[in-house]
Amino acid sequence: MKAAKWRELSPKELESKLGDLKKDLFNLRMQHATNQLENPIKIADVKHDIARVKTVLRERRMQGQEG
């Protein structure tokens, strides 16, 4: 998902999505470790989504402190 889509969500929704993404990453890593993961690129995609969510949350915290 693009960062613009993440910016449309509320902070509570972002926190919820972040938790879901971390669980997904854990499950993908477990599948990879047991050789059950068909597409290892999914791990990188989830990591990128986690970074995007964290970036959007950080931007909003900084705007709240400055504004």
C-alpha cells in the first residue's frame, strides 16, 4: 500500500495495522524458517509497509509537537 493510503487512516487505525503487520511478519518468518514460504519477497513487502506506517505515525507526532 502506498504511503498516501496510510495517511488517510486515523492514528488508532495505524496502530492497529502496525500490530497486524508485525504479526504477519512473524508468521512469514516462521514459514520461511520451516521452508513453507512460497514467495520470500512477501517478507520485504511487509517490512516496507511497517516502515511506512511508522513514518506516518512519526510525521503526525512531529506535527503535533510543532503545531
